[in-house]
Amino acid sequence: MRKLKEQVEQRLASRGPVAQSSEIVRLGTRGSPLALAQARMVRDRLAAAHGIDPARIETVVIQTTGDRIQDRPLADAGGKGLFAKEIEEALVQGRIDLAVHSSKDMPTFLPAGLVLTAFLPREDARDVFVSRKARTLAELPHGATVGTSSPRRRAFVRRMRPDLRVVDLRGNVETRLRKLDEGVADATLLALAGLNRLGLTDAATAVLELEEFLPAVGQGAIGIETRDDDAAIRALLAPINDPDTATALAAERAFLAVLDGSCRTPIAGHATVETGRVRFRGMIVRPDGTEAFETTRTGVVTDASELGADAGRELKGRASPDFFANS
């Protein structure tokens, strides 16, 4: 371990100024409680893998446009990439060495020169139903209000319960739970992974199974983005990369790329990997929930990206040109 640590520090020393300070790695992240919890997970795994003092991995908090906009849906301001924009700019400019993201918040196409280099083992990818007035989505009273800012969740709710009223609900996990307590909505939907990482699992009223409520692409996976030409940092991350999660995300993001998925589009996709094979299920839903198409693919892990892309091409061909039109 000592030798490996020395090799890591020698590699980093060749990169210049960063090695002259007490910190040898600068990690960029958003400042929400969940983002910080995920950044600590990456820091601690990285430190343990290389015998580095965690204090030498500096956490750089960066406020993003997505964090600042709270008065309207992100779709109206440019999409989910707004949670990554400023962090990616810092990465391109060399102000940070790696960026930690919730993979579901990553834009479909990354800026030139940046790559998703590693993923931590995936958490539970399912959504949860949270309410103080009903045990399940099915038990909500007629005309009840569900708060969510996700086009996918909106479309799924409208598909399952067209009688419900869906309103925009922004903010981090804690803020959305507080708004629920204040009566802003009768129910909301959250990612189980986020609740687990925050120690708030008990806040979930019911877990929504994958069969009925397919998650967002990348949900539950922490992605680590780097500069493509930074060989030292990419080598540093190699020991903490989870190959199965990377394979699953390759299929899911290829699916999204073919569909040109953005914050406006109700797209769901989830892949699993077992004994060298990947199984993918993808789905698109009309914004008003009145129509949906889905498909599955199974194949060897080396074909993960092509499997996802092929699934995307199928659904794109089956849907009408106006399928994603706002309703």
C-alpha cells in the first residue's frame, strides 16, 4: 500500500501546482446535503484505495444554475444539465480535478474533453412514494395533488392516475419533504437512493417497484467526471470504479442519446448486469400519460452501448414525431 501511495503522489506531482499544496486532489460538487454526502463517499473510497489521508482530497463546493433556479421548472430554463454546467466549467478550466455527480442529472452529451471515468456501486434505483395522506399512489383521493418537477414522474403519475393534479415541486430532498409537511402537495416522489444516502429512508411511505415505475436513466448511480487527457486522475479513480455499474450506465446513456433525452422528455431506462450479461428495459411516455412505448434488450456486456442505442432507435421509430410535445 505504501508503494502504491508513493506512485500515486509521484503521478500527481508531475501535474504541477496541485502537488505543491497539502491537497493532492480537488473534488468538485454541488453543495446540497445529498451532493456533499456523495462527495464524501467518493473521497473516502479514493483515500482508502490509495492509503491517502482523506484531508488531502479537497472538496470544492460549486453552486450551479440548477441550484439557483427555484421559481420555475428546470425544463423552462434549459434542462437538467444545469446541475452540472458550472462544475464542468471548473473541470475544463483546471480549477478542480474531478467532479462528482448524481448520474441522472448528467446531460446526455458531455462537453468536449470531458468523460465519465468511474462509477461507484449503484444504490437502489427505485422511486418512492411519500405522503402524509395515503399509503400508496393508488390510495390517494380523487383530485389529490402530487408535487414533482420531473417530467418522467409527471407522465407516470398521469398514466397511472389521470385524475390527480400534478404540480411543480422544486428543491433538495429536505426542502421537498418540508414542503410536503406544509401542505404544498398531498404527495411527492423521490429517489430511494437519495433517502438512503441521507439516512432518511424512513421518510418513504412506499417503494415503487421497477415493473410499474421505471426509474430515470442513471438513477442511483454516482458518476465521476474527469478531463479525458488527465491520465493521472483517471488512473487514480480506476480502483474505485464499479464495472457492472459502468456497463449498466453505458446501455442507459446510449438509449438516452438516441432519443436526445433532455429535462423535458419523459424517458425511463434501467439496466442490470449479471454473469457477464446485461439486461435493459427502456420506456418513453407521452407527457400527458396517455400513451407509452417500451422495449427490452439482453446481451453480452461488451455490447451494452449498442443494446441501449438499438432500444432507443426502436422506440424512436414507434413514436409519432409529436410524441414528446408538451401537453
